[in-house]
Amino acid sequence: MGSATPVIETSGLVRRYGDLTAVDHLDLTVCQGEIFGLLGPNGAGKTTTILMLLGLTEPTEGRVRIAGLDPSRQPLEVKRITGYLPDNVGFYDEMTGRDNLRYTAALNGIPRPEAERRIAKALQRVGLPETADRKAGTYSHGMRQRLGLADVLVKEPRIIVLDEPTVGLDPEGARDFLELTRELAREGITVLLSSHLLHQVQEICDRVGIFVSGRMVACGRVHDLAEQILADEQFRLLIEIQAPLPGLATELGRLDGVASVEDADGEEGGGRRLRLACSRDVRAEVGLRVQELGGILLHLEQSGRSLDEIYARYFRGKEMDNVA
Amino acid sequence: MRKQTSPGGLAVITRKEFADHVSGWRMIILMGLVAVTGVASLYVAAQTIRSAVGEAGTIDFVFLRLFTASDGKLPPFISFVSFLGPLVGLALGFDAVSGEHARRTLSRVLAQPIHRDALVNGKFLGGLAAVAAMLSALWLAVGALGLVLIGVPPTADEFVRLAAFLAVTVIYISFWLALSILFSTVFRQAATSALAGIAAWLFFAIFADLLADLAAAALVPAAAGGNPEAIFAQEQIRLWLSRLSPVTLYSEAVSTLLTPSIRALGPVMVEQILGALQGVLPIGQSLLLVWPQVVGLITGTAACFAASYILFMRREIRA
């Protein structure tokens, strides 16, 4: 995270479509150089939020400031400093990749020589320099997505908004894309990333906001969210030892904070893999105890505090609300 | 909203649209169609003029007759333009907005620092420029060919009339362009929009006149050879109804411009002709005569464009 200058600020932001409230009283602050993840299922109001931030949709009520500017009143100034990569971005297929970028540069009023320089740099950066002179219609989905990022970089924005950027990319492509995003944030660009792919969000975002039916139900660092939401949730620990160790299960069960021990493969008395339910983090003690008993610990995995759990928790909670 | 200085987005979009049209297959195909039919009708007209000159000695406005004469089998040049012109306008605009949606380029383009209306304005202006360029080229080519075929250069009066013909034709085709942009804003599917455009074209080009006849006959029944006042009233109503069609407006305008002997549009009483001197109208009077038709066409164009402008400004951008 860079300095704590707020770049994106919303307060009491509401967008209604008839009876449907797509975004419900959103208060959000994103600081410079931060990667903020908007997380939520499809239809939770992420894209609507993004469109309001860019001034492409008018808020029903509430206030938005992008670097101190109001997108409804000063849309051009906001769009000049904000790069937007829409969900499943499209290009003019009959033009080359480079010509598509030239068009964007022209729309931004960038003078020709400067535009050529920026385009070459952006293409280099996203790894498309050789294919840039082929027609955009021949590009694969991954190449389009990279061209989309180049398209955003041409205007040298202060803020980048990425809407589901990694959907449909192969794992390697997605990783490269996220790595690039992280690099941009290190240079001081603020990144707002919307996604429903939890692992990626968890991996690169400094903070996340979880959206459920138009409301941001939680916001913060992934770790803090876990502490906050899953405080009463048990840790689950899975350990694997090299050979079955008689008495280990009983020994571990005596540790403070361990609620239960069972064999992961259902073997009586404990086999090679054990599953523990604990009320606190006992990884260190478990490791030590296995060693004391002369066993060799091969694998130790704690679950229960990942974004997946947090996410699942919210939706479980929501479904219960609906039932009630 | 506060007025801001435009950053040149409109010019950039107009230039791109113009370039797309001029280099695209659509334009080449339609140009070819109009050119082939135009040349055929021109050739027939030249033949007719030659035989007419052979019988009657000199005739006035020989050059203009190239555009209006026909041998009774192949329609004259202006009929072809009035029939095929709409197709050109429709072809250039039917996927203007829906195409951007379908290619998913709309939100990307609108996220650039341009006003939202620059897109739809640029589409219209780019199409208009392409139509004007294409028609001017065709106009010059046909003029040159006519010169070769009949060997009589146009007089200054004829030249002005032909220039007015070109201008009215550009307005006529821009009406169809504006209509097709409207359809492309209303319908998400390019095919639906194209179909709606073709339906409108066929309706106005073929059925509107027939329907005007029917409606007039139903509104003011008048037997042939019956009450003259009823016949006159029926004819008036038929004329006004048919003038709701841009095709009628255009046909009236260009035939008046290119046929200086037309002195009035609509029914003329015998008493009005009685004592009138034979002769042709000067260019100024011809222009005055077609002014309402031209204004009608411009109004239709403006109305279609305004409707698509408003629809587009209210449209949700999400893809």
C-alpha cells in the first residue's frame, strides 16, 4: 500500500432499477496504490458500482468522488485518469490490435508520436508486441484480455478498474495477468478488481469488499475479515505422518484447545492421516508433539480461515435469512 | 449539465466511421449496384434522346433528360436513385449502435474521455460524409459519361439543377441513415434492425402510394366522372397522405428540379392553365417549388436522429 490518500470514495451510494436495488448504500474508500477486490456472485451489484464510479451510470442517490472529482459532473476528467477493462472486452475485429490502441489513443487526445511510444510500451508490457499487427478478430480470448490491459495502459491512468479480468483465462494466463496487475499497483496505480474467483482475489488484493445483493456486507483485509467473521468457527487441521504412530491420537487430544481427533481415512486407533478440530491455532504444538513421539510429520494443513470459508459463510448466512 | 469543451472525440469517431464505410464491402457492393443500374438507365436515356432529337430537331435541357428520360421499359436514373438510395442509407446504419453492443466495444469506447453523444453524432456524421462522398463520385462519373454519350455540355442552369439534385439526394439518403441508426438503437440485434429498415423501405417505396389511394377513396368517396369537387377533394387528400412518405417527397423534389417544365405539384384546374404562357420555370422558381419537400425530408431526418440520440443517451451501457 502506498500513502493513504483516498482515490475512490463513495458514501451512501444507491442505484435502483425500478423496484430492484442494484447497489444499496455503499460506503467505500480505496487509497492510492491499493488493490481492492470487489467480491461477490454475479448480479451482486459489482458492475453497477463500477459503472457509477466511471460516470457511465448515474447514481440514484449518494456521492462518488474519484480523485476528488464527481463522475456525474466531470465525466471527462474522471475518464481521463481512469482505465476501465470491461468484463469480456471487445475490439474492432477488422482492425489490427495496434490500430485498436491507436483509436483509443486518439479518443484520449494523445498526440500521434506520443501515442506510438505509449502503444509500443504497453504492448511490450502485456507481451503482445509480435501479434499486435494481426487483426484483432484472430486473437484468442487470452490475447484479447491482454490487449484490453494494453488499451487501459495507453492512457497512463491513475486508477484501473478491472471487471472479471481473469474469467476464461487458463491458469497460467490468469497468473501472468494478476502478476502484471500487482506490478502496476506497486507503481502507485490504484486497482479496483471485481471478481467471483476467490483465490485470485485473496492472492493479490490488499483489501476486499464482499457484495451480497447490492450491499457490501464486509470490507477489510482478508486476514482481518477471517478473524472477525470466523472467530467462533473452529480451525480444522489435517496432518499426515510417515507411519502410523500408536497413541498419537490420544496424545494430541490432550492438547489444550483441541476438541477432537479422528482419523481422516476412518481407521480405528489412528492411521497416517489425522483430522483435528481446534478452537485456536495449535500447529506449533502439534508439530512438536509428533516429533517428541518419534514420528515424522509430512504434511500439516490448516483450513477454516480462507476467503472460501468467509465467502461460504456469508452465503450460508444469507440463505438462512431468506428462509427466515 | 455543465458545458465542457469537446476534446475532439467527435472528430475522431467521425473519421473512423467514414474510413470504415469507405473501405468496407457494404459500400462497394451498394455502389456497384447503383452504378450498374445508373449506367444502364443512362445509356437507354441517351438512345431515347438521340431518336427524339432526330425527329424534333433541337430540344431544351438535353443534359437533364439523361436523368429523367426512359424508353418505357427501363426506369429513368432518378427512379433508380429514389428506389436504391434508401438501401444505401440503411446498409450504412443498421448496426451502428447494436454492432458496438454486439462486439462489446461500447463500454470500452465510452470509458474514454469523450461525451456519450459523440458516439452517435460521429456515427451519423461519418455515414453522412461517406454518402456524400459516394454520391458526388457517382454524380461526376454519370455526368462525364453523359457528356460522352450525347456530346452536349450542360448549361449553367442545368449544372445548378444537377447540383441541387445531388444535395437533395444526400438529404434523402441521410433520412434513411438516420432511420436505420434509430432502429439500431431500438433493437439489440443487428438482423432485427436490418429487417425493420427493409420493411420501412418496402412500405414507403411500394405500398405507401397504394395505401394513400385506398385511404383517400375511403375518406372521400367519389365516383369517376361524378362530382368534380369530390374528385378534387379526394385527390388533395391522396396527395397529402402520400407526402407523408419520404419517397414521394424525394420523387417530387427531384423530378421538379430536373424537369424545368413542371410548374406545379398536385392537381391543377383547367382555369389555372387557361391563358398561361407556355414555357419553363427558371431555377429559382423550381427551387421555391420544391422547398417544402426538402424541408420535409430534413425534418424527417432530424426527427429520426433526435429520437435515436435521446434513446442512446438514456440507454444503460452495461453489455
